[in-house]
Amino acid sequence: MPEITLRQAVLADLDSLVRLEQDCFREDRLSRRSFRRFLEQPRDRLIVATVGSELIGYCLVLMHAATRLARIYSIAVSPSVRGQGAGEKLIRQAEQDAADAGRILMRLEVREDNHAAIKLYKRLGYRQFGTYRDYYEDHGNALRFERRILFYQPKATAPGVPYYPQTTDFSCGPAGLMMAMAALDKQQALTTLEELRIWREATTIFMLAGHGGCGPHGLALAAWNRGFHCQAWISKEGPLFKDTVRNEEKKRVLELVHEGFLHDIGRTDIELHHDPLTLAGMEAALQAGSVPLILISTWQLNRSRIPHWVTVCAIDDQFVYLHDPEIDVEAGETVADKQYLPIDRRVFEKMSRYGSQQPLQAAVIVGPKRTT
């Protein structure tokens, strides 16, 4: 076979890319419009393999804007040249491009019945870390694989934190708390019913528009009520999120809910700190076998100024690794996009502040279960 050449795709490749997609896939095809959009997105990489003037393969790599995560979104090799090394060359080039862009993890999904591709990924050092059910148009399942492409030594790591996606728009706090508790107690339920129970216990009742979210006081109480040691770190005193509602009656309700939380916390051994939790404090918590739950602003992730809870799984000299319970299916996100997200420490310090004036910093540290 003549030599395979790799390069970045250009707009002149559009017709060839569409033809290759039609030759390789019967379902889940990328459209011409999608290819054009990816060609015009400077952050992502669309690598093509050619033999002479013929385009015989491509690999599309998505680069998340706020994290150090890369994802092989799609890869295709012409049936006429399969088994001759084009797929491996494309993957290796994708990894190099991602590493050059500062990404530390490469992730991908593959059909569970695509045995040839699975064999290749395993040979290249990818490990399976989950399954995504009913992923493809024909309801087929996808296996999720990842490979570390840049290496840093973790300074602190939580015990294996399972992933649980929130099932409502307003239950990120309960979902994050459930992940933290399940890391410390394998019997902890990871169900929608438990998610909603925690929300009912921990909700502030009012926040922004729609259903109220959960604050640190309520989440700490929910963890304590389930038998866990718990700390709450909050940078300001008084009822939180009052400035997100305008109605005076709603503000009064928020004050009453806050008073109730403080009353209930006073009857527990929850450690309540009116200080922000530092990165050093998060590291210490992880090293002690606890799991931090952090309130962030989603501006760095999706340009939306909304308070949002995430679970911290590990920290090293460069990154904070998060489980983010929110999956934006309409934006093409999958579970694989939201597990162990590597966030630059400097970016994380900006994210972990909500609000522009006197920003709120809040965290809940979930510790091991209490002994009776």
C-alpha cells in the first residue's frame, strides 16, 4: 500500500468526507452541515488520512473549552484499506494533537459489538471505564474508553467515586452529594427517588427562576442524616441566594429556611465554617478519605451564570478533577464528557466563586460514616 499521509482537514475535503461517511456508516452519520461546522471550529481537530489524492480516513477530536479533556467523537477508515494501519495512525495523531493542546485525557465511545475497534483501542492502551446504554440510533450500547496522554502525579484522590447524572434541572446538589456518599459507602442508593428525597430536604425553596436549588447547609444536613461525618465551608453568613429573588415574600421565606437549617445544624456535630475552602483544604480532605462537594459558577463551562454543584474526585499539581452531574444531551454531551473532568487549578479557583459582588464560596466535605 502506498504511504499514508496525515494532515488537518480543509474545506476542500468536504465532499470526500461526506462520501467516506456514507461508505462507512449506515446510521449515526455526520451530516454535511456538521462536517462544515467542525471544519470551521478552530478549537477542535479534524484529521484526515490520504493516499495520494484519495481521502481514505478521518478522525474528529473535540476539545472541551474549560477542561483538559479531549474526545474522539468519530473515526472512519475506508473499507477498501482497513487492516493496513490507517486507524492506528489517525488515533496516534489525534493523541499528539490533543497533548500539544494541553489535554491530558483522550476519551471515546465504541459499539460493544465492534470487536475489531475494541481490540485496537485496548492494544493502544485504552481502558474501558463504563457503558452507555441505548447510545446509538438503533439503540445499541456504547463502551466508553479512555487513555491518559499527559501525565501528572495526583497529590490526593478520593476513593473510587461512582458517577451519577442528575435527572432534573434543579438537583445537581443531590446528585453530587450522592456520588460523594457512594464513594464512602457502597450501600448508598444512587436512584432518582433518593435524589428527589435529598432535594426535598436540602432545597432553599426559591432561587433564580423555577424550582429552588440546594444550599450547603441543607446538603450538609442531608449527609449527616444519612450517617456521614460532614463539614460545611461557607464564605458568608446569613441566608444565601437572596439576591436571586426580587419578591420580598420570597426573601422572607429564604430567611426562614436558613433559620431552620441553622437550628437543625445546631443539634448535630456538623462543622460549620464561615470561611472559603481552599485548594489546600480540598487536598487535605481527599487525603483524609473525605469527598468535597463544591459550588461553582458554570460561566467557565458553558457561559451561563448559574450556581452548580460538582464533586471533586482528585487533585494534582496542575488540575482539579470533577464529576459534573449535568449532561447537556442537546449539545451532544455524554456521560463520558462529565466524569473526572480535568480543570486547570487557576480556572477552578475562578469557577468556585458564585456572583460578581462579594462572590459566594461554598463547599460541603463528606466524611466517612459515623460510628454509633
